[in-house]
Amino acid sequence: MEKQSLNQPQETGQPAEKIKFGTVEVDGKKFTRVTAAPGWKWSVDLKPVLKTDSCPTDHLLYMISGKMAVKMDDGEEMEFASGDLAHIPPGHDGWGIGDEPTVWLEIPH
């Protein structure tokens, strides 16, 4: 049996002004809670940090709160909201919708 809390993460970071994260490891798997402030956009906030044309990460995530939109490099768009599970392949842009923070859990896969 093992217990960790995202309220007391083992690792934290803030790769951009509007985006912060906390990570815990359980059973050898890392779970990351990402909190993005209203107005965040990957291509504005993280593109300059990662220096790639679009997000290179393969996400499996659970939306905790807020809403976000994602646009794939091929033009496909989708919105995600609280309670949604999502798989978002590499090659996309994402941004928050509305006036509340976007919070999601990155699930290892």
C-alpha cells in the first residue's frame, strides 16, 4: 500500500508564468497536476520555452476543473471540460476557455 498527495507534491515547477505543476510518484508512475491561469495558451506561454512548433507531448489526462480547447496540427479541434478524460497526441496547441483556471491530471501511460 502506498499513498501520496498532490496537495504535497514531491516535485513542483513553473515552466511559464501562467502554468505550474506538482508531481507525485505512486507505484513507480508519475502523476502530474497542471494548473494553468486564465488566458494561458501553449503557443504563447510554452512554445518559447520548449522551442518546438507545437506541443510534442502525448497526453493522457483527466480534466479536474475549467475548460480548454485543443487544435491539432492537422486542424482538428476539440474542447475539454471538468470530468472529461482525454488522449491528445503530440502536435497540437491548447488554450484555456473562460475566466477560471484550467486544472488537469496527467496520467502516465
